[in-house]
Amino acid sequence: MRTAPTILHLDMDAFYASAEQAAKPSLRGKAVVVGGLGPRGVVATASYEARAFGVHSAMPMGQARRLAPNAAYLVPRFRLYREISEQVMALLRELSPLVEPLSLDEAFVDLEAGETAWDASSAEAVGLKLRGDIRRVTGLSGSVGLAVSKMLAKIASEEAKPDGLLLIPPGTERQLLGPKPVRILPGVGPATGDHLRRAGIHTVEEIAEAGEDELVRMLGKAHGSHLYAMALARDERPVVAERDSKSVSVEDTYDVDIHDRVRVRMEVQRLADRCVERLRAAGRSGRTVVLKVRRYDFSTLTRSETLRGPTDDPGVVREAAARLLEGVDTTGGVRLLGVGVTGLADFTQEDLFAQAAAASEEAAAAGAAEEAAEETAGPAEDVPEEPAARRWMAGLDVRHAEFGPGWVQGSGVGRVTVRFETPYSVVPGRVRTFSVDDPSLEAADPLPLVEVPAR
């Protein structure tokens, strides 16, 4: 393991919600929740103001509304988030050829491989400059962790949140980890955590004191040995550029087993969307969709389906994952779900089969957030049945022939309310209400969060 803290972990702060606050001056400093708005929707991201009420990601949207009834509830605008992510990843790749994206808003960077840092002082200087560059380019904040390993760098960035930087000096790793709860270590989910608690092990230091033999006896050879090494701050995993990876996957372990089949389906769809985010952040596509299910009795099932060609279409991955789930019995409860894509390529199924020729990119971009929200959460509440192009989802960008750019604040009973403001507005914009079929109102592309100077 290296001796200098030259592994950097960047995690953008409340990414989706922060992007929405930056884009909408009237929401700055207020509770914002991004996710599916229907009765079965889930929270994708909550702003720090919303988190103060107990709202968090993966929470059912209905529960979030009960906790924070006065928050702004918006559908995701993935086109904007991808554009910001591309800007951030470009800054990271200026630091090193070894950048490992974990999602649109999170990545590891090997500063030593880029010869941009070689000791604690130079690594801290790089981290400080990076945070400033991100704010200058995107208008958003990110938290940075620096350490000798990936595990420690990720822990450091979490400790630094929000909008901070933490460097773990070499030699102090055990001191930092010792008093932390066992769940801070990678691979310790609710089931393992409960197992350790029943054995009287509550902290990382107590894991180390238990010894490798005892952990192997309790958890098995692979898991026990891995956990013991992590407790001793031993993590030899290299930063691997996503382009070199053979697969992309995401998974969640649940504090309470999921028994409701509808909830299981919704979780699989959410994981499929997150997996596609990672694919797109890396500029890749994949040919084989993989579903992982760990059931109540710890039995783990893996199912896969190979497509005609590589894709990065979230709808395609969601549908494949849903088909795979149909063949899995989850009646006893589910502890863990995961969705992955293998057979990665630098091109998509659309490139091979020209399936996208029928629709323009502009139309797809305008409907991306609406499609994501509807497929994840069902139809929006109180919105009458209208042609898809005239259904205005809260948070989407619009433009009016007279009043200019704005965003949908809400809609229902044939009316749509729009707030006319941009990311560059000095004060919150004015609000107007129109008929949903007003010919002067049209969908628009997101504006950059940082205004581009006129040439």
C-alpha cells in the first residue's frame, strides 16, 4: 500500500438537488426533493435543507411528503446532470489518466499516476484547487477525501461533507477508524452488522481486536479475512479507469427485508437507472444485463440476459432487469438487490441497428426527465390525461414566447404554473399560470448553471 495520501475521492454534494437549487434562484436555501412524483415514486436526492426533516435517498416519495410537506418536489433532469458530470470528469482527467467514476457525481482519482501529487502537501493543494475549479465551472460544490487507499479516501470525503476537504495523514488511519461504527467499512451491511453486534462487536477497533480467526469463524473465509484487513486499514485495491472495467454494477443492502413485490420491482428499476448513470458517465454501453438477488435466507441468485447489441438506454436495461426479476421468487423477503451490465463496448445498440433514427435528439432530451419520472413512479398526481408533449412535470424547463425561459412549478386540472427565472437571475422570478395547451409555451433545454460569457 502506498505511503502518501495520493488517492482522491470526489463526491458532489446532494448533486441532483444542488443542481436544481443552482438552476432555480427561488429554491436556493430551501428544501428540495428530486425523484419520481407519482404515488409509487422514490427519492433520488434530497437537499441538505430537506435532510433536516429526515428525507433521504431511496425513501418512498409519499413518506418524504409527510416529513417535508412544504419542500419543492421535482422530477429529475438527467440531461443537465450528465452535462455537469462531463464537466466534472473532464477536470478529474486533467489530474490523472486513472479516473474511476462510480456514478455521475462520484469518482476516485489516482494523483500519483498523474504525477500531480506525491506527498500530503501537494495532494491537499490539488484537492483545494479541484474544489475551486468545480465551483467555477459548474457553480456547485463537491467534497474531497484524500488518503492512501480507496476505502479511506471515500470515508474522508464523507466526513468532509458538505463542501469540505479531509486528508487522512499516513499513520493515523487506525486512530481514525477505531471508534467508528462497523457499518462504515465496505461490505458491512445490515445482516453482517447485526451478526457482529450479537457478538458484542460495535466498532472498527473491536473488529480488529477480535482477530482474523474469529471473524473467519463467524463470517466465512473470504468475508472474515476481508473485513479484518479493512479494520486494519489495509486496502490494496487500485484505481481502475472505467474504460478498463469489464462490468458496471450497483447494489443496495436493505436494513429491513423487502417483502412487497411492487417495492422489489421499483427498487430494481431504480438500480437499473443508477447502473446506466455509471455506464454513461464512463462513455460506455453494455450487452448483458445481470440481476442479483439475495433472499431472506442469504441464498444469492444471479440471472442474466444478453441483448442483441450494446446499449446505454435506461429503458432497455430496466425492461431486461424486470424480465429477469419475473423468474425469481421473492416471497420470503429480499435482503439485497443489484443490477449490472457486462460485455462493455464504446458504442451502443443504436449505433449497430440505427434504432434511434426515428426520433430527434432534441425530442428525446426534452422528454427524458418526464419519461424517467413516469416509468419510475407512475403517472403524476392530479394531471389530466393529455398528449405526452403537453404534460408539464414539476421542475422541467420551458420557454414562453413573451416571458422567456422558466420552469414548471406545478400543473393540474388543465393548467400549468411556470416560474420565469434562470440560473443567472438575481432575484426569484415571477409566476404565471397558463392553459396546458397554450401555444406560446414549449419545452426547452436546460440552461448551463454558469453563464457563458458572450464572445
